[in-house]
Amino acid sequence: PRTWDSAALHERLGPLLVEGLTPAQRAQACATSGTHDGALRMMYADRSPPPPLLADSLKRLQLRRHVEQTPQRIRTGAPAELPTNWSVQTTTELPGWPSHKAIDVFIEPDLSGYAMRYGAADALPADTLNISHAQVQAGSLPEQVLAFLSEKELDALLPSPLPETQTARVAALRNQLADRLTPHTVAMFNHLYSAREVLDTPHGQLIQQQFPQLPAELVTTLLLRTSPQELDVMSREQRIPLRLKNLARELANEVRASHASEGLHDDALLTPDTERMVLNLLRLNTDALGDLSIAIHEQSPEGALRCRVGPEAAATQKVLIYQGQGRYRIHGVPASTPPAHYRFFEALLRVLPDGAVDLRPGQGENLKAWLRAQLEP
């Protein structure tokens, strides 16, 4: 391992962790988890498993890749990992879905027992499509919906003009579902990640109740460092002993920082924690915030405060307005038609004092790269 370069160290992490990831993504996971080459060499020399935070970063990259591919998988009818019955709920929420009809999804393959209803709550049996959860997961919902609805109802549901063939109609409905998902892939990613990381053990659940940021593998690692006496306290008193709570808090802060730094690589994953990290990097590595305060609000200057960094009594106060979908507006500049929106790093560059960084407006990507470099050991 001492002779391996970075690429070799990353490639040998194993197919389960790095399959489908590019060399740049593998390097990104090491960067966001704070795993340097020396730690990897030691891991290989000791035949240890990958650090849990690195494993978490790699799993998140794989999940992100999967979610980005999901709209195309829906279009082709390939099985896709989605939140439970997402496609059923979305179908009944499409414009043109008959207001008196519903879809019942049964857990049992023979359509017996409990069913979750979507659409009209008071739909009659004749106006209800019965389908199993397994059929939904297999991607056969569009075909069943087309057989269930009348020609007039399909004309209202599908794009105009109504496709003539069954194959074209199935493709049209799949495209509608894929189009609905595309703007929400980040929310889908966050949902699937959270659902995957939930533990079903009493001790694990107790820790995740207080520290929901902790993924399953880190909680499992933490519990391996727990004494029998501490486990007994957790079982009898349903509380986390102080030593363990402090360890969990430290790990949660590391996870939070790791996830925040993902926004320095993928704008779609930029969060208020990323914004705060970036502003503090500027505060620590430049004089930009010496007499400047930058606040970021949701939707309007009076909206919820996402973060603020800089002296409260600073002579210059700048406000960025987060408009959603990765767009920011600079408050207090002359209005334009339409209003000017920027990606975060470009907006930030435009409110920094002249000469604070050796960059000009239009070089937001360069600012992002410079900030990433400040996080390197």
C-alpha cells in the first residue's frame, strides 16, 4: 500500500463501495469524508474495513447516481427504487385523473388483506383499481391504469392528441411520471437515504432518535464501543449515557460537515450547512468578512434565516435570497426584468468586497474550486 498512488488506493476500496463511480467521484468521497491517502494505506496494511464516514460518502454517491438515472428508468419501464407507492400516488395526482376513481395497493400478492388507497377516498369498488405492491415495484402500473380507465378518461389524462396504440399510451404515461420526478430528485435522494439508514434494534433506534443525522453504520460502530453497563442503562432507562452521548454528538457533527461539503462538489446538494461552511471558510481564509456581514434568507428578506456569518455590527450588510432550485437573488441591487438569479457561488462572489479574492464576477466555479482547496489537509 505504501507504493500505491491515490487512484490505486481509491480503486481498491472494493466493488460494493465504488462500483459505477468515476475516479473523480471516488476522490470526492475521500475529500468529503476527510479520508486522506495515509489513512487508506494504514487501512489496507491493517486489513481494516473502510472508515464508516468514507463508506457513507461512497454510498451517498452511488444513491445519488441511481436517483439521477431513475427518471430514465421510469421512461423505459425498468424497475426503479422509489419511495413506497410513489408512482401510484403521483398517477392519481396527475391533471386529468378522474376525481371519482382510486387505486388500492395491496401488500399481499393475491390482493387480499390490507390495502393503501390513493385517489378518491370514497370511490366505489367498480371505480377502484386493485393492484399489488409487487406489481407496482415491477413497473406494471401504467399498463393496468390504461386497462382500467375509459377512452374518455384516458383522453383527459394523457397528452393531446391521445396516442392511438397501447405501446404509445404506456410510453406517454411513463413520460408523465418521469417528468414529475425530475425536479424532485434531490428530495427523492434525501428520502431514500434516510429510509435506508434507519436501524431496527432498540439501542440503535434510541441513538437515532436523538441523533437522526447518524447513518446506520456509524451507529453500529458507536455501539461496538459501548460498555455492558451503558447498554444496560439504555435498555432499562431508555436514555443515552453521557459518555456515549458526547461521542454520538461528535460523530453527528462529523457527518453534518461531510454532508455539507458535498455541496462544494454538487450544487444540487447545497444546504444551509454548506452555505455556513463556505462563509466561515471565507472568514477564516480571507479578510472579506472583516467588516461585512452576509445573511441568507428563504424566498424574501423577511423569510426564514438560513445562515448568517460576519460581525453583527458590520458597516456593510449583504443579503442573499434563496429562491429554490439552487437559485439565489442579491437583495438591494437595482431591480432588473426579469430579476437576476445566480448559482450560490456566483451570487456570493458578487457581494464580496473588491479584491477580497482574486476573482471577478462570472468566476463562481473558480471560487468553488478555491474553497474546496481550503478544506484539503
